[in-house]
Amino acid sequence: MNKLLLLIISLAFCSCTSQTHISTTIEFTSDLEKFEQLSALKTSLKGVDIIALGENTHGLGEVFTAKVELVKFLHQELGFDMVLFESGYGDAALAWEQFDSLSSKAFTQVFSSNFYYNTKEIEQLVSYAKAQNGSLSIQGFDCQPQQNYLIKRMIEIAQPVDSVFAKQVALEMRGFNMLYQFENDRDTVAFYKKRDRFVAFLNTYSTFLDKNTDELLASGTTKNEIEILKKSNEIFVSTYSKINIGELMGWPIWANIRDKALFEVVQSFKEDNPKAKIIIWAQNSHIENKTKPNYTVTWMGHRLKKAYGNAYYSIGAVVYSGKNQNYNSTFDFEHNDSSYLAYHLNQFQKEKYVLDLRKHTKNDCTNELLLGMESNGNTAQFVAKDRFDGLLFIKYSDIPTLMKD
């Protein structure tokens, strides 16, 4: 009798666990009437080589969790094998060289200098990648120099060959941040002097790598690391060597400069790995197909859509309610207002789903000019069907779970 009771309890527990799992699984639809398993998305992505998974703001943990779920699906079912984060190229590429020796937690803490990616949710993706025997890589494609792991490795790699030169690295690389102060102060002379010094140092470091290749290899630096450092320097030089005062923090000029660089880095990954199927992980604006009304930015996604056509598929994230993490604070939100796209998508009473806008032909909210929450809680108007190829809707999201040392 006790054994039978135990069996019944066990079955009941398994049933509850299964139902809980089903309720959190992403569904798929193309008509907002029939919701199916995510596997139905496979036909919509036929011929797609680059898929971009957006996040309306970087501070939503459930968005990260859902995107991890989508990455696993794309890898397992469609053979996507590279994830490019909106994170420094150098940080991620150098961390990937140490991927086998770093724990999932350690890799998550160093592959990105962006604190909002140093989270338990991203660690789940890293743990998954570790179990795939190298068939899924994690890289970065951002062009901004404030990359902690990159600078650390630049110092460590130079140290055995030239300790005096190695001591200059942090000073010169961190010195880039002074450009923001000089621009704010409108100190033209200091701005251009610092800009040119930064570029000169990058060129000097690349020359150091070329001249001392044999010694570097003998000291334990790999050929891949040398090439990564040279490419990282090239990205910085290309992006900043001609930047003018007023452009580093100016809107929209800085967004145009940065996103051109982001596109070029993604394009280089594709050119270097022509058979790769790439997943881009970035904020919604960077991945959009078409500009929002009254905006003058040429975002990375505009260039990707022009270059790759239907082989590029963008999925923008829309969240109905929750709590968002900004740099220094959090805030609650709920879009219980018909002027928001999230309000209309929430009417279908689903926790999480992907809507394929390419096959969605109904004249409904996806064709209307509606509001969406963007970075740091700002809002923007857009027509979803013009802006993206698909939408990831999430009913509720809390903040990401930040990792502790």
C-alpha cells in the first residue's frame, strides 16, 4: 500500500513538473490564431544564414532565458553554430581561446565587459555550449575599447617579452576614456591629441606582435591570440582614427559610426566562415530591418538586410510587464495601454511566443504605428511588420540574475 501511494505521488509530481515545463516553453505562430510548438518555426527559417535575436532593453532576465532557449533550438534543429554578442570583439575572442580551461562561470564573467551579460541566464548558455564539443562558439562583435579581459590579456601577452612595454598597455587603453571628458569639455586640442595617441599605440602594439612573433609563441601565446589582437586593433583604428570631437557622444552620428563598425565585424565573421550559420544577440535597434519613423540612424540591421536579403532574419523582443535593470537602478513597468504593441500581443494570453511576421498577413496591430519600450525604459513608435521579420513576445520578465564573484 505504501509503495502504491509513493508511486501515485511520484507520478503526480512528474505530471506537475511536466505541465510547468510546458507552460514556460516558447510557442510559435504566424497568424495569432493557431499556436504551435517551436519546431514549426523551422520552415520559416529555411534559407536563413544569419538570425538576430533582439532585446528591447538589456535589463530583462526572462528575455535572456527565452533567447537561450531559442539558441538551443537553432543549434539543435537548424545547425546554427556561432553566437555573436553585442559585446567587445577582443574580450570574447580571447576568452574563447581559453574556453576549455575556463569554467562556465569564469567564461561568463570575462567574455563580456557589459555587466548585464555577466548573469546566471547567460551562464546557462555558456554551460550548454560547453557540452557541445565545440560545435557552438560564442564571440563578440562590438567595436568599443572598454574591454576588461582584452586589456588584461594584452598586458599578460606582452609581459614575458617586454615588461616595460606591458606596463604601458593599461594606461594607453584606459586613456581612451578621456576622450569623453574632452568632448564634454569641448577641449578640441586635448581630444585630437588623445585620439591620435590612442591610435598610435594600437599600431605600435600590432608592430610589437609582428616583430616578436617567435618569442611570443615560445612564451605560450598562441597564433590565434596574436591574430585576434591584431584584428582587435584594426577594428579600433578603423572606428576611431578619424572620429571628430562631438561625434563620440553625439546623436545620431555616434550610432551611425558604431553600427557601421558592428556590421563590418559581423560581415568579417561571415566572410572568414562562409559556411557558418550565425546568431546575433543584440538590442532591438541594432538588428532592425528598417528605421523607425523620425529616426536618421543607419543601424547594423539595415546594412545586414541590404547585404543578405531574406538570408537575414531579425526577431525583435516585446515584453508586456515586469522589472527592468538599468545601470544604477531598477523600475517596474506594465504596458496596459492600447498605444503599446505589447498590450495587443498580450491579448492572446500566452506566456512566450515567436510570431513570424513574414507569413503573418493579417491587417492588425503588427501593421499599426504603436509604441514599444526601448533601452533604459525609453519608448519609440514603430510598425512591427516593417521593423522586424519576427517578434518574441514575453508576458512578464524580472531583472537578470547578476553573478557574484
